[in-house]
Amino acid sequence: MASRNGAASYKAGLKLDHRPLNSKSSSFKSRPPPNSAGSSVRRSSPASFGSGGIKGDDGVPGRVRVAIRLRPRNAEELAADADFADCVELQPELKRLKLRKNNWDSDTYEFDEVLTEFASQKRVYEVVAKPVVESVLDGYNGTVMAYGQTGTGKTFTLGRLGEEDTSDRGIMVRSMEDILASISPDTDSISVSYLQLYMETIQDLLDPSNDNIPFVEDPRTGDVSVPGATLVEIRDQQTFLELLRVGETHRIAANTKLNTESSRSHAILMVHVKRSVMGREDNHSVDNGELSCLSKSFKPLLRKSKLVVVDLAGSERIHKSGSEGHMLEEAKSINLSLSALGKCINALAENSAHVPVRDSKLTRLLRDSFGGSARTSLIITVGPSPRHRGETTSTILFGQRAMKVENMLKIKEEFDYKSLSRRLEIELDKHIVENERRQKYFEDEIERIHLEAQNRIGEVERKFADALEKERLKSQMDYMETVKKLEEKLVLNQDKDERCGSGGGKCNGEEPGNSTSDDIAEVRKLLNKEINLRKVAEENVENLKSQIGSEGGGDIEMLKLRKSLEEEVHQKKKLEEEVIVLRSQLMQLSFEADQMRKCLERGVPRNGVDPLTSAVGHFQSKDIQNGDKASYSNLFEQVGLQKILSLLESEDVSVRIHAVKVVANLAAEEANQKRIVEAGGLTSLLMLLRTYEDETIRRVAAGAIANLAMNEANQELIMDQGGISLLSITAADADDPQTLRMVAGAIANLCGNDKLQTTLRTEGGIKALLGIVRCGHPDVLSQVARGVANFAKCESRASTHGLKAGRSFLIEDGALPWIVQNANNEAAPIRRHIELALCHLAQHEVNAKDMISGGALWELVRISRDCSREDIRTLARRILHSSPTFRSEMRRLRIEC
């Protein structure tokens, strides 16, 4: 025989193998979506089943949520139905249930949750009751109800105490645990009533003598209350458990063929929660326009909410349950009340003008739960036995109809005048005392500051006079020295111009780069000489080693030779660096000489300025000429990449600057990027950003990193090696527009990678990019706008594919005001990137409210009308037409697009 409401069946069923059934589906009952045209929902009205609530307050729509739970086979069913398959097949991942009609045909139904026979009590509570409990804590009424055939586990699901196994705790116990954990014992209170509806009489389970309690209906709101029921205040969980034990003892149960402890009454647990909260109110101003010291931005409110947990008695068929005599009368009463409940739900689901709420006391007690102002969750329980297919079908159809009922949720709160009055009196006394104390302190402080200010003014005047005299003398000396140097430089430039001009671009019959070539040749001779000397020294070392091996002496000579060799190695390294630098200088001078020769051939008049100065800033030019590329390629082949990278760590600052310029120009060509990264060039460039504060080195290194960041493979390496953090630090420290342009370009390239969005935001890349706008230079702002557009595009793509939810990181990091401000910038590149960024942000409805409040809607309208690019203009129009939020705001503002 089955134990009370299937409790033992659940335990036994967890040890059995569950075999899914393969059946042909002939019909499909879909779950009605909320607010859809195809679903018939009933909103609260004076004539509806749940007309209760607070008059004048707007409610929040909330459909009744329905979950279905399957009981495992019990011992009797395992024996009797061993040769038959289960009549239901669950598909929890699709939230569907298949009800098998026969071996080849089945009906399919959808529910909000589908719970298998293996679902834990914790899982059932979290998906069915926890959202209702959270709403009750927020001030709404809530109802959790179990419906199903007798013996399918309703009481096990709701009222299990879990004394033997805490994991078996039911919804009543777990709900109280969450409520006690969320309230403050000092300001909040919980009280509980436990009733049963037996044979259409309301009885108190906590006081059996109180066996015919009347209920009262508020004629204004329609709320139903039971003032005669015992109300127990709950302070801890143990008290609540004792209360449930007492109620279960007094609840009426009987032994039937379907259940050895079949409940013969509907059990109703009412939990009343009162919470003190602070609600917002408008500040009141005094006559002079200033806020009153007694005016507060919050007002005390008292929220009164109620959680109702209903364990309905199981529906039963007389010929199956075997009820006789008084038990037969009980069964009739149970079935009549459940039938009345079903009629009310049918009327609400079909939007009927009349709801027969007064046919039963059960429907009158639950009028707020269906069609009223409470958040309601219904769990229906079914068994797997094919012998009870009719009862299972009836239960499923009851749940389907309940899913069409929609309630209007309303918070029930009232102003707490007494609490506010006491608090304001205490605060007023505190303010008076504090004001007197501050007034005395203020007067003393004013006197002290006055004396101190007089002393400081005298001292500052004396120091300023002395500093002004010193600065005047220093400026005069600096001015005289500068004039003297300029005069000397002018004389030297005029002499050089006369010599070079008379030789047609040559000086003493030689090209401008010949002196450098002679220097290189001389350095090479010295290098060869040093190599020969090193070989001779190594031979001497070998000889000495052999002598030491035979004679056992000569330690002093060995140390001297070793020291000599170390000095020669150091000297060789310096010579190699000088050779590489001279080679780069030679190539640069050759290019400058060609430029000067072309200038002189065109007949440019001499004006006392050295023509070679026209080539200054060659390494910093934006566009690399073909001759430059060839020069750097030749240098790359002749010297070797490793040698060039080794110079990045040179102790000589000028050598290091030349080397980083060469690497930056090599990185501009895609063919060189892979070799530079493989040789450790990226690591070396990041090290320069980390360790050196020289503005030139940081600018050129940032430019090289920006070039490497154009390759997607290099972008992940830059992020892995902490590149975004270094770029952020550089952006915060630098003031030079060119340096900031290089840093912004590097971050903008990284913003175009879909995989790096979260990391970029987490490591401060977005805030660093937005911080660069302080520069105000158009070239810098163009790179910032490009980065914002790239990031917005990647975010839009991720949201479309379901990889990201929630507001845009750009909006959360405060980028929207700057985007709106520059959406109509005079510079075309900035404007184009900002327009694209706005369109990408507006594509997702979650950003719409922030964009409207930030003024972006007007810019989208302007873009849809005036943008010079057709594709951006079309995208803006499509967004404005497809977004419900934008359309609503445009209708409100009477904007036509």
C-alpha cells in the first residue's frame, strides 16, 4: 500500500531506472505565452474572481505559473503495472510532457517547469515557490498551491518536515527559512495561521476547539480574511516546525485503496509578513529656495504581505478509492470544492463576464490567488500508472487552463506616521545640539584663520619679491646666452650654405654622406683589428692553459688575460652598436642628400637655412616613402633582426631611440610582423613602455605596438603579456598628442577583436580610451572614435549571437555623454565613427532607455535624415522603426522619421 501522499513512493522511485517512452505524437498543446493574442487572460476587475487589491494603484501583470511533478511508481504499481509502460513521458529540457493515449498516439503539453520523479525537494522549491517568497518579501501577496489526484505527492511536496532527512524538507519549511533569513527581527514581524477546510467548514489546526471559523470579506477591496483564526508570531524556525507538527496531528486523514493516509481536507497555511521600509518622497523647499533641514528624501512605509500555501485534498473517483459511508460524504465535498475551483479558473481563462466565486468557501478564500493581486505558483502532481490515465489527463488540463489566468500584482504598503514622528523628534534634538556646537567651533575657527592668513600674506609677499628678482636676473642671462649661440650657428650655416651651393649639392667634391662612409670604413678597420687581436689573445690563452697544465702555475697571468678578453668583448659590442647606428644614419643622410639635390636643381633660393633640415623628423613622418622602405629593408637584411632588437636594451639613449624607430618602421609592413613577434620584438616593445619614461621612446614604441595590433594573432599576445595595462598607464601619464594618438590607435585596434571585449573592459582599456579625449586634438579624437565604434560593433555582434546580455559596457563606463557630444563633430572621420557607434548601441533594446535619457535619440533621428552615408542612414531608420522603446518616445515627442 502507498504511504501518505506518495512520500515513500518518491524515496523508492529514486532507486529505479527511468526508461523514456518512444511514442508518436498526434497532437500538441502549446504553453500560452503571456499577453499573446492567442491566450485568453483575465485581468482583475470588480466582477472577476480576484477583485481584491489596493484601489487606485497600478498593478504589474503576472501570469499564474504552473509546474508539473511526476511521482515515481510505488510498490503496488511496480507489481500491478510491471508489463505496462508509464502513461506519461517527460521532456524537462523542453519543458514538455507527453501523455500517451495508446501505443501509437500521444498528446504533448507545455508547462513553465517540468519536474521528473528524480527532482529534489530543493529543486522543486527553487523553481516553484522561491520567486513567490521573494515577491512576498517585496510587499506582494503570494500563493503556492498543489493540485492532483490523491496519492501523487502533494503533501510530500508542500508539508514534509524533513525530520529524518533534511533534504526532504517541503515548500512550507523552506519558505519560512528564507523569510526568517531576510527580515530584521527589530523592525519586522511574522505571524502564522494554519487552517483546514473540511466539509465546507473552516477549522483551526492550531486550536481544534475552534472548528467553525467565519471569514470576512472587505466590501471595498474584496479582500478575504479569517479574523477568528489563531495567529502565532514566529521568531525562529524551531517554533514554526513545532506549529506544523501540531497542525499535521489535527489534520483529518483516512485510509483508502489509493492512499493509506489520504488527506480529507484542504490545508491552508497563511504567513503574514510586516516589513518596515524607507520609500522615496519629494523634497519640500522653504521660501528662500533652499531645502529645509527637516525635509527628508525618504519616508517610512509599512508593507503588509501574505504568503498562502494551499495543500488541496486529492481528487478521487469513488469506485477506485473505495470510499463508503462518512468517507463517501468527505469525497463528495472534496470533489465539489475542486470542481468549483475548476469552474472559476475556466471562467477566468475564457475571459467570462461571470466567475462563480461564491459556489464554494475554497474559491472565496482563494479569490486573490487567481485573477487577483497575488503572485501565484501552482504545482500539479501526477502518477505514472496507466490505470489512472483519466485522472492524470484531468489534472494536466486543469494546469493548462490555470496558465491562462493573469493576476495584477500590487504592493500593499501604508505610511508609518508614528515612526516618522519619533524619528524626526530625535533628529531635531540632535540637530539643535550639533548646531550650537558647530556655531561655537565656527567662531573660534574664523578667528584663528584670520590671524593665520595675515601672517601668511606677509610671508608670501616677501618670498614673491625675492623670487621675482632672482627670476629676472636668470632670464636676462639665459637671453644673452641664447642670442650668442644663435649668432654663432647663423654664421656656420651661412658658410656651409655657400660652400654646398657653389658645388651644386656637393661640398669639396664629395657627397654629404661621404664623411659618414669614411667613418664607417674606419670603424670596420678597427673592428677587424680587434677581431685579429682577439684571435691572437685566444691563442695565447690556449698556450698559457697548456703551460699551466704542465707547470701548475700562472694564475695571475690567467686572470689578467681573462680580464683583457672581457674588455675586448665589451669593446666589440660597443663597436657593433656604433656600426648599426652609423649604417642607419648613412641611409638617412643619403635620402636627405637626394632631397636636397632635388631642391637645389629646382632652383630654390638660398635663404640662410640649411637644406638638410628639411629631412628632420624623417622617422616621425606619417607616410613612409618607398625609398624609406627600401632603406629599412636593406638595413633589416644587412644587420639582422636580432641585432636590431638587441639595441633596444642598449645603455646609450641615442642608440636605443634609433633602434626603436627602426623596429617601428619595420612593423608597419605586414610581412615583417610575424618575424618581429617570433624574435621577441613585442616583448621588448612592451618592456620599453614599462621601464622608460622618455617621451620619444614611448611614442615610437606605442606606434610599433599599434602596427602589430593590426594582426588578430598579435592582439591576443598583446593582451596575454599585459599590453592593455601598459597602454592604459601610458595614456594616463602622457600629454603629447602624438603619443596619445599612437596609444589610442593601439587600443582601437584591440577593440575590434570579439574575444577581447570582457578583458579589455576589466583591465581598464575602455576607461583609458575615454580618458584620452582630454587631449582634444582631432587626430587623437579620431582614433578614440574608431575604438568606440569597433567596441560597439563587437558588442552588438555578441548580443545578437546570444553571447552577451545586459547593458553595453560603453554605457556602464560613461562613454554615452561623449558619444552624443561628438555625434555631429565637424571632423568627418570622428563623426562617421560616432554615428556607427550610436547605431550599434541602439540595435539592442536593453540600451534604449539609457540612450533616450542621454539625448542619443535626437542624434539617431538626425543621422536617419542627414547622414552623408546611405548605409548608416538606412541602419538608423531601421532601428528607429523596429525598437518599441524608441517608437514610444518618438510618439510622445511627436517626432516623425
